[in-house]
Amino acid sequence: MLSEIAKQIPITRPVQKTFWSIVIYCTFNALVKGYGEFGKKCSNEGRALMQLDFQQLIAKLEQLIDFMPIPHKAYVENYIKAYYLPESSMESWILQHRVSNIYCFIKVFVIDLKIKEYTTNQIITLLNVATHISKKARTRIINALEE
């Protein structure tokens, strides 16, 4: 697709990679947003379907673009895998992956296109659908997030 345009209009390889990186970032961000802000319940089967859908998306992207690895892949993988984290690991995962929105915006679009953040809503949804997390731990972590 982009390579066909590049045949008619010269587009350098770095520009193509930047274009695809931004398109993939927006796609993956929308995917995590869908998983993390609109899902009220999620079964084990639903989580497996999330992984399957993401694997299918990666397979299609690999056919479209001619560079590897697919950028920002870990962003979605980490979010889906977080559903399976034991209660003892969940809090440290949240601390590791939660950064302020302003910092993330600057980091993503100005510096290096690496995603380092899940929103508070996405993390709260993750906690609420992770049935193996005790209500006490869930409440404690959510209260800490909202402070």
C-alpha cells in the first residue's frame, strides 16, 4: 500500500517506518482503549479471544509492512497478559505501567514513539474484571490510583 505510493512519489524508508509506527500506535491504542475502557466483564474465554484477535491483527500487519519487529506490540500484549497476573504482582505491574497523561503524550509524539502508559480507567477496568483479585486489594489499589 505505502510501498505502491512510494513507487510514484519517493518516500524514504525512515519516513515509511515512521508512518507505519504512528498508524500502528493509533491502532493499538484504540484496541487497548476498547479493552480497558468499555469492558465491564471479561471471562477467561474473552481474554483468550482478545489474544487471538491481537495475533490475527499482528499477522495481517506483518503482511502489510516490510520491517520487523512490529512496533508497540508489547503495549497490547502487556495489557492482555495483565489479566492473568496474580494479586501479588498486580500492584507492582500497575506502578510500572502507569505514567501521567501529559508525559505520555510528549513521550509518544515528540521523543520516540514508545508507549509507556495505561490510563487510570484502563487500569481500574483491568482490576474490576480480574476476578482473582480480592475485593480488599482491588479497593486499596483503586483508591491509591484515584489519589
